[in-house]
Amino acid sequence: MPADAFESGPMTELTDGAAAVRLLDAAGVDAVLLTPDWLDFGPARLEQLVSTARFYLLGANILDSTNQPLCHQFMVRRHGDLEIALTGLWRDSLARPLQAGGVRLAELNLAAARTAALMRQRADIVGALVLGPDSVPALGFDFLVGAPSPDAPGFVLADAVARYDLRIADGTIVAATPVRVNIEGTKPDSLVQAVCDSIDRAVETAGGTIVTRQRGRATADELTRMIINGFLATRTADVWLYDEPLFRTGWDGAAITRRDLVTLLSEPRRLVSCELSGSELKMLTKNPGLKLAFAPGLTTGRLSADSSYRAVATAGLLNRQPRLTARRLTRSNQPLWAIAANVLATEAGRQ
């Protein structure tokens, strides 16, 4: 299952990804492909999610800072008299969101060959979940899932396709039949429903927590400046890069809850922190579509060309600014909604 399990919303954000893992566990999923959404939580939180999951998280060519696989290299399941192994791979075209996650991508063909060789020591048939829409070579596998291949059976995932029924002869896949189902109106079993109810209660409690009882209207721009300035005042970073308001809309309510922040923020998950030199920051000030906010006491005129500065931005900004070259990319310890909550609570305490 190449699951994009982390659709943005209160359930995912307020549990920091834990709710999706619990649901996949309850559903009895064997494995999922590590997709970009998993990296939104940063390597440290991702490691926690992987350690608590009862399924395999596959990503053979995704490496951590020590050049070790970030998650599981492959899994093996028995099917009749055969052992079938499955791994997961990212395409090179997806390196940008990977870098923002603080990890790196091993060369595809090399990682595939090495992993396929290990899998064949334990299994009769080996395959791979491949993240990326383009056609790929077989890469040493007997079948591929998620990407078409001219050299091996390829199972392209599509709406309503629940599974592929394989016909295997002499240790080779000779046919694959897609089985489609209509799940409209289908209800979860009692175990899954109990997990859903437990998650709903936890999210309702966490989401209803009041952050501030600020009164009066605040526009999206005003809220954005308040959060950025409050964060930079903690000296956690030297500069914040942004090209649009952090909030979708302004706020008119008498109180702001955690759920409100998750809903109002365009990107409520973790910020990307990176290193830029003073000369690079000065060049960025000439970009008409980019705004720079500096920590107290720091201005464009005070930047030292050869000095390094810590900058933060949303992951979306990095995707919208592909020419932005940054080093030592990491994720913030807290998601943006929690950072915003802390800033607003501090501001309310001063009033």
C-alpha cells in the first residue's frame, strides 16, 4: 500500500501523525511505501512513528544522516509454497521534498540492485513499490507496483482497484488480474470503529484547547507578522523567508483554539531550517516575490557576507522557489501550529 496517509487536517496535525499509524495498524495493513508526507514530521518524529507501527514502512534508497536506510528495506510474506519479498523505492525526481525532510536519496539503480540481491537470498519472487509516475526499467525485480515498466509486470495503482490476483507458474508471474471494488457505504469492523472513536475523542479534546482569548479582528497578514516576529524573538533562527501569508484567512472570533490554528494555517506542519550565507541573503532581498524577516538587532545592512545564518521557511516555499540553494536542511522540533500557539499564548500573557 503506497499510502498518502497524512491528509492535512486536525486528526493528523493534532496527533502529530500518530492517528494515521493507529488506523493503518487497525486495518491490518502489511506495508506502506514511505511517501513525502511522512517526511513532513522530520526524521526524529518519523523514527518514533516507525517504531510504534506494526506494519513495514518501505524505502530502500532513503538514507538517514549516517547513510543507513531510514526505514525498512523490505518485507517477506509466504504465498502458498512461495516466499514473496517487497521493497519500496523513490525516483530521483522527488529529491527536493526528500532534502527538506533532512535525509538523502541513494542512487536508484545501485540501491535497487543491492536490495534485490538481499531479497533473493530470502524469497522466490521479489518486487518493488515505486514512487513516481514515469516508466522505469525492471531494476532487477520480478514485478513493480505503482509505476509502469516495459521489462517486468507492472501494477499501476488506480481508483477502485483493491488488489491484483496473480497467477504464478514455475516461480514466475504469468498473469495479473485487477480486482475492483466499490467501497461506498462500506462500514469499518468493530475494531477499526473503536480505534476511530478513540481518535475522534482525543482530537476533539486536543483541538478544543483554547490558545488565546484575543478579541478583535486580525487579518491574515497581521497574524503572519505576529507569528514570525514572535518566533524570531526567541532567537531560534536569524531570518524567516516567506512569499505569502502563513494563514488562509484572518480571524474574527473571541478565542482561538488549536483546531482553529490547524485549519487557518496553510502549512501547519514543521518548518524547514537551512543555512545561508550573508551574501546569499542579500541576493534574496532582490527577489521581488520573496520577503525576509530578521531577528531583533539583525538587518540587511548588518549581514556579514561570509557569515552563516540560520533561516526558516515552510516546505511549500522551497518547492515554489526551486532556485533557492540551501545547506544543512532540517525540520523544526515542533509543527508550525504549535509554534503559532506558543507565540499567541505569550503575546496574550503580555497584554
